[in-house]
Amino acid sequence: MLIYIIRRILHIIPILLGITIISFMVIHLAPGKPTDLMLQLNPRVDFEAREKLNKIYGLDKPLHIQYLNWVKKLVRFDFGRSFVDNRPVMKKILERLPITILINTLAMIMIFLFSIPIGIKSAVRRGSFFDKSTTVFVFLGFAAPSFWLGLILMSFFGVRLGILPVSGIASLDFENYTLFKKIIDVLYHLILPVTVASIGGLAGISRYMRQSMLNTISQDYIRTARAKGLPEKTVIYKHALRNALLPIITILGLSIPALISGSVILETIFSIPGMGRLMVESVFTRDYNVVMAGLFISALLTLLGNLIADIAYVYADPRIRYKK
């Protein structure tokens, strides 16, 4: 297993380089440069001034030279500076990253904590009232747009009832609170965003879990276990559950990049300064360094998520073995 993991990690490097090359080319194919936005409000700027500014930022060099310079900085874990405010890209990301990770982590915990039991129960009690009612919930969860659901919850709980905050992540006098009160205040502000972020995933993963469990409990070894007189809980939770979790492990591995990607719609509705808004703002301002940093981190987490999922398969299903 150790040799397999090392080999997979080594394979990640060329794949990651290929992703960064394509991403670098695509974002530079977009019309305009970051310097164009800096100078567009000043009509007196001449051609020489534009060229001088492009030279300062290295935008006058061929595309492959710009990419090599970016890779050299990346090796030192340096994503460069933002074209918008000349601040280090890493510092800007670290300012937005904690709140995005917190929201998405809480949402993922909520999703997997409730969706797996719901899916199991729906499969075991197929055709029951519980199964039919959860099916209706799933269709509603899939059909409801996140922005619409967020606005409805804000209107009802924030405006009409006035019991939950509808924007931001902290109160106005947050700095004067004690540490415990600060934690409670942040969690209080995150109730609505986490709820909105959880509903769609809860609906989807509960269906995946239900279908996977239905396929598993129809297998011959499950019928054999029941024929031996084993208790139903032992059959379901010891013999069937581990195999039924394989598709969920795949989804969990692919969900790791979502921890930092954020949701621009959610963050815009609730006025949350997260990674989603930062990436969209950077795209509109053609802030190449910030965009490349976000794409690189997302690609790295995607590849690592796949590796973690493959390793988890071995522990979920002993029949799976990887060759050295």
C-alpha cells in the first residue's frame, strides 16, 4: 500500500503541471490584461505608459516565459502579488479561506450525518411512508435553487421572525465580545448559510446511499447472512453497510475541493467574504495570479481527494487490493 501511495503521489505532479498549463493558457486567452483595467479610467495614458506598466508586471514576455516564471515562484510556495492591490496572493487567500472552510465543513458534516441514515432507512423500508416522504424531500431539494431558498429563509427567519441574522458572519460589536461569545456569535450567523448549503447535498447523497444499499441488500451473501439467522441490524450495519459506502466514499473524495472553493451565490446572498466571491471578483478584474492560485489549490485537492478515496476503498471493502 505504501508503494502504491508513493507512486500515485508521483503521478500527481505531471497531472498537476498539465492542469496548470491549460489553465494558464485559457485565462490569458481572455481579451484584455490586468493593466487595461488599471488605466481605463485615465484617458490621458499613452501607449508608452501602457507598455511600461506591462513590462513592470512581466506581461510583455511570451506566454511560456510568463508560465515558467510563475512555476518558479510556485516552487517556493509563492503565488505572486495581486494585480488589483499589489498584496501577496497568499495573504488574500488566507483572509478568505477560514470562513469558507468553516461553512463548507459544517455543511459536509450535516450532509453526511443525516443523509447516510436516511438513505439506509429508505432502502431497508422501501415503499414505506418514510421512503415516499424522503423521496418527495429529495425532489424538492434538487428543484429548489439555492439563491431562492436562501432568500426565503432570510425573509422568514430574519425579517418576519427576526430570530436569525441575514448577513455577515459577526455582529457589529463583535470585537468587544469574550472568546466564548465570539464563537457563539459566528455560529449563530452561520445557521442560515450552512442550512442552505446542506439541503442540496443532503437530498442527493441520501439518494445515492439508498440506491447503493438497495443494490447491496439484494446480493446473495446478504440473503445467506439472513438465512443463517443473523439479527437484521447485524446484516445491515455490519455486512451490507461497508459495501454500500463505496459510492459515498467516491463522493466524499470529490467533495474535498469544495471545502475551499466556496459558493459565490451563497456568499453574495449572505454577504460573506469567502473564496467564492474572491475568485469571481478576480476573474472580472483579470487578476491572473489570484485566479491561478485558486485553480491550482482546487486541482491539487481534487487529485488528493481521489487518492484518499482510493485508499478508503481498501478499508471499506477488503476484497479491493492494489498491485505494487
